[in-house]
Amino acid sequence: MGKVLIIYSSSGNNIKQIARGIKDGLEENGHRVDLRGTGETNKPVVFGVYDLVLVGSPTKGLFRGRPAKDIAPFLQNCKRTMGEKTIAFVTSRLVGTTGALKKIMEQMEKMGCFVYNFTSLKNFEEAVSFGREIRLD
């Protein structure tokens, strides 16, 4: 059993529901999971107390996908990120999904995080399934 943090953008379509789906899937495997919306607190988040951190955003933009504007400033305030194991996720769209994922991963890598997985998810059920497949070892 591990301790997991899921950070999700407070702006956008169904990203909170997708984050909750991932949480449910992880909890089915016995992990303890904290959910944190980017607008919920001004306190910096410490990555080092978690075995895994997931960061999610809706896919924004018409052609060149990008994450929500609140993700980058939130991540810049996070502490003890160097070498931490992370996963990036975004909402799935017809265009722009890959661009949004790349930008989140670049931000996390600049912070020294190890991004070992990434995905785009359409709905709650898909998110639960993804959460069940995550291994912390």
C-alpha cells in the first residue's frame, strides 16, 4: 500500500470527476489517496511525502493543446519535487490532447520529477480502470 496525491485543475470540464475515478481505482488496490484541486489551498504541496503524485488538467486550446492556466503556477509552489515519481493526465479531445500532456510533463520534469506514465482519459469509468492499473513498485 502506498500514499498517492492527485492534483487536478480547478478549472475545466470533468477533470475533477476523472481525478475521483483514478482515486477510486487506486483505493481498490489498497492505496491511500489525497485529492487536491489547484484552487483549494494556498499552502505549498510537498511531493516528498507521497509515493506517487498525479497531475491532471482539462485539455484547453483549439489546435495546439495546452493545460489549464492554473496548473503551472500551482506546480511552481510545490516543494520536495526532485526525483519524485509522477504521472500526467488530461481530458481526451479530438485535437490538442498530446500538446497538453507534453506541456504538463515538461513542467514536472523542470521541477526534477520523474514522469513515468501519462494518459488522456474520457470519463469516470476510464479513470477508474486507469487507477486500478497503476503500480507503485
